[in-house]
Amino acid sequence: MTKASAPLATMSPLLCLPGGAPARLPPSPARRRLTRLARAAACVLNLVAAGAHAQAPDLARLSLEDLLDVEIVTASRFQQRVAEAPSVVQVITAEDIRTHGWRTLGEALDSLPGLYVSDTGLYTYLGARGLLRAGDYNTRFLLLVNGHRLNDPVYSQSPIGAEFPLDLSLVERIEYAPGPGSAVYGSNAFFGVINVLTRAPATFGHGELRAAAGNHGTTDLQLTVPVRTAAGDTLLSARAFDTQGRTLRFPAFADTPSGGVVRDQDGERARQVFVQHTRDRLSLQLVAGDRRKEDPVAPYQQTFAEPGAQVQDRWIAFGATLDGTLGDRVDASARLDAIDYRYVGDYVYGGAPTYLNRDIASGVAFVASGHLVARLGARHTLVGGIEVQQDHGVVQRNFDVAPYASYLEARHDMTSWGVFVDDEFRFADAWRVNAGLRADRSDRGVVRLSPRLALIGEPQGGGLVKLIVGQSYRSPNAYERYYQVESEEGAQRANPALGAEHVQTAELFYSRGVGARGRAELGVYHYRLHDLITLLATDDGALTMSNAGHARSRGAELAYVYQGDRGLRLRASYAYSEVADSEAARPLNAPHGIARVSAAVPLAEGWRLGMSAQRMGGRVSREGRLPAYTRLDAHLVWDVPARPLAWSLGVRNLLDQAYADPVGPEFLQDTVPRRGRELWLQARWRW
């Protein structure tokens, strides 16, 4: 993910935020404070922890009706049934992940109605309901791990590709709550909230070793060990992933010395560590990941097929949660997050010799929050809370390495806070209303209100109705406010007064049982986006960020789920959207329709087969229109719980369908091809 805005980067190779190899810098005061803070939090919270730690239910064994009774926490920050949540919550289970062999968070989310992913060859981006604006870097989703924030303090991005610092084998379930989440979570919960919940140490037995290999020189090795002592349960996991990547051909670069072919420059590696400790009502976690990706696509007017261009993203996220009770009817929860993020980019320019332009961005975000859940009788639940966030030592630098020339040196601190209330009241046996409101104050003193109102009914006959209206916002991040470069080729000016962007949403959802084993769902929605952060040219030709864009999306989503005997599960969905955007007469990368069909089929004892098909409708690129395509995936699993060894064989893009994704104007090429047929074999040893 190159972090520069596309229009600016096309003007000048110097006016970009490239990506690549790490530069070694001494530990900053913020990082030393982070270390001390983590140690102090662990000591203090251990002294006051008390109670019991509950395990999640086995969702794979529940009926369709029982799944509506599963308790989730993402929509309102307190436990409630899926049917009662003020959002059309979608749940991806660990069984879904194992059956279909999804290897990244993006692949898992790509199975849900209304969501789709796009790949530039460097990063994976997530679109919602036809909206995937170039340059948003997944900033319009809030990403949580066990309720702890992962969006970084520089670009506010949600990592969903190989840069996501947690392997999916550790995941118990993924909860996705679409719609206006700012009423509870504040900024970034623009299109929705993604909460990744990890497995309990008890689900790993004594330990687990996972090894996988695939084409393109791919290897993946992970070791997970649970440790159970009188001090609590601890889970330790470490992973190493490497791939050599593909050979790519781009007609746009046919006149270069390589003839438009780039070889041995699509490699990627990731190193991850996950530590979780639970004791009674205390939970501590550390999520750390370092991902480096070679750059084969040469954006921002780079020299094509020249080695040395690459990107790196590193997350170190510490989280602590302490739950307790105040009397018989009030639950209390306190949470502390610290996210240390670092991005380093290397871009290669020139002929003989070439020169290296490096971009560095880093910062630490501290988030402290607490809330109370008061159950005021059988029909009334009231939630109130406060949250404070400080983005400390956010640094942005851009310079040529040799000869040295600096174009950007910036450092900023930003503090914001918010208070929220969520009130759920059941006014009849089958009907309830949920109202949420949050007030946030930015570091510039601007106060924003984010309301949400939901009417939820479960009439007799197995039906479920939800009517949800609300408004969300996204604050401008440090890059959008403070990135400034002046050079002979052009200029980008900072805009510290940049305001937030907003979305107003309305959604109607209806679901009911069909026969003894089926369930049908229909949702219609209308989104209005305004004050969108957009890069514009000033009178003197310089570029600056401004709240000048607006857009609209409206559409419908239809789904059907069938659950048979012995674990048979079928799901079909179709998502339709119409998008209008002020920045383009024909919005880029906005498919009108996406159809999906998936099946989990039990075979002989211990054997099961996961199959899925996706039909992506035609999309517009900068220079034309991409045709619709169909991709088939298959995954065969052999897993007998009583035996220590399990293995699986997966094929993604079974028919080797050729297709591509549109990219922005920072690329010379109009599209970047997606991967062809991918094969991988995985073995898992449990002891």
C-alpha cells in the first residue's frame, strides 16, 4: 500500500509515500513508554482481577435458529443475541475458515454479502456495497481483535491481507457489523466494524504445529502452544510465511528494457507473534506482525522491473481488558490499547544509476476506555461509556537516500475523546427499540454527534425484522492533515483544518425460516456520503486535501442458507448496488452485482469438502470496462478429532480464470491481474 494520494504521485516521483525495507532507528521515548505501560498494566490488572472466563459456543454444531441466539458483542459493546443486535451482523466461524481454507482476513470477508476485495499487487482493499474509493486504505472500517483496536495512528488503515498480524488458524469467529458504528465506536466505524475473536487456549490441547506449502514457492510454518498454570491460561503462537510470487506481464510497459515482464520481484514474507493471557476476568494480549512485500507494479512513475522497490508494515499492538460487576445488575469493563505502527517504503527511480526514495511513517496510539452495562429489568438494558485516544509521536518523513535530499519532516500529537450511550428497550414481547448516541471531541475542539436508531422485531412464525437508521463519521488521519511536500516538480500542501467525512444510512432487513432447514434473508439500504476527503488542485497548481466529495449507494442483498444433516451447509447470496460519485461520471471498481454460492459437504468419516463460486459483475476502470468473471475455489479436509494429524488440500481459482482489478492513476497500467490457480497442501499436528 503506497500511502501517497494517487493524483499527486502522478505529478512527481518525489511527491509520493512509497514503501519498502526497514530503516533501523533507536527506540523512541514513545516505545519505551509503551513497554513500561504494558508491564504496569499487567501487574495492576492482575492484582484486581476476579471472576470466571467464559468459553464461546461451538457455532458449527448449532441449527439455523440457534445461530440467531448466539451472543455477540460487536454491535453494542455488550452481549446480546444476533437477532437482537442493532445491525445485520454476519458471523464467520472457525469451522467456516477450516472448511474453505481461507488464509487471509480479506479472503474470509470476501465471502459475505455486500463486501468485496480488490488487489493492487501490493495491498488488499475492502469495498462495501459498491463503495471502494481509491486512496482510502481501508480507513472506513474499524478493525478489532478481541475488541481491541488495530487501526494504525498514521493512516487509520485496517489491514486485511498478509499484513494483518494474526493468522486465521487462531480465530474462533469473525463478527462483522455493517452500518453506522460511530454511535458506539466513533471514528473509522464508517461502513462497519470487524471484530476478530481468537480461540481459547483449551481448544489447542497441548499444542499445535501447522505446516503448509504451495506453488509460487510458498511456505507457511506456525507453532502454537497453550500454557496452563495457577496464574492463568496463556497462549503462545509464532508464524513464518514466505512466497516468491509470480511473473507478471504489463503491456503498458512493453517499451521498457524488460518488455513489460517483471520476474522474481513479487516476493512476500510475514513474521507474526501472538500472546494471550487470561486469568479470571482479566485478559491481556499482544499481536505483533512484520510484513514485507516486493513491488512488482511500479506505481508513482517508478523505473519498471528494477529490483529494490518494496513495502513494509509492522504492527505491535498490546491490549488489556478487565471485566467486573457492580452489584447484581451492573457489569463493568475497562480496556487499554497501545498500537505501535511503523511503515517504511522504498521506491526506485532513474536510469543508470538509479536512486532510492524512502518514506517512513510511524506512531503510537494509546486508547483507554470503560463502560457500564446496566440491566434494568428483563426488558431494559442501558450502556454508557467513555473513550480517550492519544496518537503520540506521529512521524512522517520522505527523502532520497543517496545523495540525501529531504522533502518531508513532520511530527504531531493528536488527542480525542468520546462519550456514548446505548439504550435497548423491549416494549412488547416481540419488539424492541435500540437507540445509540455518541459525542466525540477532536484535537481541534470540534464536537460531532453520531446517532443510531433501530427497530427490531421477532414476530411469530420465525421471522426477524430490523429497521436501522444512523450517521457515522471518519476523522481525517495524520497523513491527510499534515503531509506536505514542496519540490520543483510540484507541491502538496497540508490542511490541518481538514474536517471529518460523514455517511447517513438507512437499512431494512427481513429474515425468516423456509421449511425445516432453510432461512432466507433480504436487506435493502440507502447510503448518502458527504464531505468526503478528496485531493484537489489549488489556483497555483498545488494539491491539497479538501472535504469536497460526495457519493451515494443504494441496493439490495438477498441470501439463502440451508443446513442439513452431518454438517452439510449451503449458502447462496446476491448483492446489487447502484453507486454515484462526484469524482467520476462512472465510479471506478463499483460492481452492480456480486453472486456467491458456497457449500460445506461432509464425505466419508473425517472428510469434508468446501466449495465456493463467486460471480463478480462488470466494473469500470480508468480506461474502459472490465468484464464479469467467475472464480471457483475448492478445499478438501481430512480431520478426525481423535487423531493428532489433520491435513487439507486447497485450490483457489480452480479453473485458472484470468481476471484483474482496476487501479488508480498512480499506476501506469489500467489494471493489475489477480493470481491464477493457486494450490497449497497443509498438515496440522496436535499433541
